[in-house]
Amino acid sequence: MIIVLIGYMGSGKSTIGKELATALEYSFLDLDDYISDKEKGSIAEIFKTKGEIYFRRKETEYLNEVLNSSENIVLALGGGTPCYGKNMDLIINNTNVTSFYLKLSIPLLSKRLFTEREKRPLISHLNSETELLEFIGKHLFERNQYYSKSQFTLNTDHKMKQEILED
Ligand code: SKM
């Protein structure tokens, strides 16, 4: 069984994913880290040297690889993974996969992401929290149509890690 965690950058997919994997005795895999390992460079470097289109192609390729695994895995996707090509259809049509959307409010995402935006190529150019807030609002509006195809949605605002895991 593969548990797929979906959501915007900063929504806690990796943090929650690691805890969930430990609790279930599953392996944990972060798709961004998997891509970095395979491509031998950070996500920021891949975007910079090879471009986003290359990154998205590799993201789909490695997603397919992981989704075909017969292991028990908690998989944290990249924030954009469900929104490109047929990625979301691959996820929801795979009978071995259960998908969860970790949904957070825009102000909370913005607060979390502002200090760590350098390593996130899509938001690293934004200079104020107001700009970031506006960007996330528009971006989420486009992305929600993909995220919300997940089998389950967890509203994780104001929740402690333990409560999210219990949900
Ligand atoms: O996959 C990385 C990359 O920085 C792109 C991204 C996105 O499109 O939201 C999120 C990150 O997890």
C-alpha cells in the first residue's frame, strides 16, 4: 500500500509523512529528496541549471517509479507534482494508493514559507510576506482543482502533529 500526501509547499507533508510512516511501520519517501538523489543536485540547482520543464519531466518519471513499488510506503509529493500531466490521474486510479490532501490556510502557508523561500525556486524571488501571500492565493486557486481530487482532505490549520495523525 502507498499512502500519498498531497499539498502546497510548507503544508507539512514531510513532517507528517515521517511520523505516519514510523507509526505504521512503512518506509518514508519524499519525492523531492528522491529526485535530488537520482539527479545528484538540489531542487533549486535542477531548476537553475536544467529548467522547470526538465524538472517536471523527471518528477513524473520518478513518481511512476515509486507508484509501481510493491512496498508499504508513505510518499510525500512535491507541491506541484499532482498538477502536471496526468500525475493526479495516475495517483487516484492506482488501487494500491490512498491519497490525502493536507490543507492549510493561505496566511499560515505564507508565514511558514517566508523564512525558507530561498530553497523554493518558485517563490525565492518574492521579497515581502504580502507578495508571497498574494502569490500563494493565486497559485492555490489554480492548484486546488488537482489537490481536491485526493481521496481524503485533512484541514490541518491549528492542529498539532498528533491530532493530524489521529485523523
Ligand atoms: O517540488 C518542489 C519544487 O520546488 C516545486 C514545487 C511546486 O511546484 O510547488 C514544490 C517543491 O516541493
